[in-house]
Amino acid sequence: MLATDAPVNVEEVLDGIPFPAAKVQIITYAGENDASEEVMEMLRALPVQNYDSMEEINNNLGLIEEQPGSENLWSSNAKSVS
């Protein structure tokens, strides 16, 4: 798979998912909608819980991205460590 600069659109692959939804249901639904491996990895990192809205999923994804070590070291945008 080629890397692109296009933003990952989690909402697009989860469009129409019925809420509330458990983490496993979210991952299954995304996979059935041809989510990229990047999206699948993000969803697998979600806390195990039931989600009541897309906003709740997005909030949790934002928390994941803020975790130390969540940056992609292979990305051309990665900061070099001195």
C-alpha cells in the first residue's frame, strides 16, 4: 500500500453504523466497509467499551493520538530525535 497525504476518514467507513456499538462491532463494521489498514489500527487501539456516537469515537481517537509513542517513526513528517 502506498502512503498518501490524504487524511484518514474514519467517519466515512463508519457511516451508517448503528449506535450504541461495542468496539468489536465498530472494527467489524469498518472492515466490512473496506477500511484501510491505518484506520483498522486506529480502531483496534480504542478502549474496550460501548460507544454512543461518532463524536465519542472521534474523542477517543484523539486521545490515542496524544499518547506518547503514537507517532509514526517511518513517516516523512516524523520529528527527528537529537
